[in-house]
Amino acid sequence: MGKVDRIAEPWGSRTPYGPGETWPTRVDSYLADGLTEDDVDRWAQSATILHSNGDALDIAVKDDRIVGVRGREVDRVNHGRLGPKDLFGWQANHSPDRLTKPLIRRKGKLVETDWDTAMDAVAGRAKELLEEQGPSAISFYTTGQLFLEEYYTLGLIAHGGIGTNHVDGNTRLCTATAAAALKETFSCDGQPGSYTDIDHADVIALYGHNMAETQTVLWTRVLDRLAGPNPPKVICVDPRRPRSPARPPCTSPRGRART
């Protein structure tokens, strides 16, 4: 990763490549201050769940604690690269104000309590609702930051255990507009292309998609194409002025090209 400031330059350094070539690898890593890879007890394979790109990474573990991350070079999505969230998000685990004990509301204020008391409060209220109103009284609004096994367990609890049908998630609501647009355009709410299309494209069109900020690793791939021979044209149609077309031209909704 070198000395690139990944906050000021979220996309890191360039590894240019041309049309039809394989996107070069670049392994990004970040370890806690004073540590080197020789200090790491083990590396645990994982993937980032902080955004939609799904970048593969290895988690550095020392004394059973997370002390850093590095991108996985052989992964087909990120080829070793990591975005700022991937590089620095794990540090929240060591934040001094991170909650380590459950809180329960007493007389309008949240106070610390033990786990048994907290779990009894949750389970007890759930039982009361089930007896008074039935399964439909309980609903689940879930995050998009879980793994498949966790979603499966959640489904067993909600549908199989409690029996409620009221389950919804951030992953559906945050992409509702994109899914509706994809269905109207391509008759399917799944992505119609592949990330590898960037390796071959002559033109890349961004319609209301600020890729530079929402998918930093994917935008890194575009920047590497733009830095190589025979770069693609980038057309951006957006009512705002996004960071994505910072270098290539951008077409405004009125059709005027801007740079």
C-alpha cells in the first residue's frame, strides 16, 4: 500500500492495464502501530461486510484480538485491494467507548446490568407479546452486515421458532430504487453484468451511481483502466456533481459534457 494516505486518496495507487488484460494485483494491508506481519499469531480468512463489494481479506489475530487486515491477492473481486472501510473499520472493536456490558432502561434511563438480567428482559417481554397477540406482534428489521450462516439462523428463529412473517432488512430497502430500475430495464433485479466487464469496456456509463464513494475498490478498477492504454470513455449522468467523474468527462442531465 506504500505511504498513500487512504483517507485523502481512498483508491490508493494506480496499477494501469489495457483492454482485455487481467487487472493487476495490489495487496493492501494495515496493522496496528508497532506491529509487523512477523508479530501476527495467525491470519483468519474472511470478507468485508461493511459495503456491497464483498472484498476478500485476511484478518490479523494476535493474543485472540484483531490487530489488522490485508487484502487477499487471489480473490476475483478485489485482487488484493481494500477500501478505507476495510482497512480501518476493524479499529472500532478497540474503541474505549465501545459497549462491553448490556444496558437496560430503568426509570427512563439506561443503566448497566448483567447478561442474565438483560436476556430475561428480552425473552420475558417476547413471551408476553406471543401470549397476548401472537407471532405477528414480533417483527425483525435486520442489518445487511451479516454472513449467510447468520441469516439462516435468524430465519430459523423468526420463521421457524417464533412464527412471524414480519421480517425485513436494510439490504432490501437500501437498494429498492436500484432493484426497481433494474427490473424495469432488464426484467430482473440482479446485476446484468460482471465486474470483469470493466476490463473490456470501451464506454462506462454511470447513471446516478457515485461509484467513487460507494464502491471504492470497483472505482479503483476503473481508474486503473483509465490510467492504461486505450482507456474507456466514462459518461456520468447525475443531478449532483459526484466524485466519480473527477478525471473523465461527465455528462450532465441536460446533455452538456463537463470535466
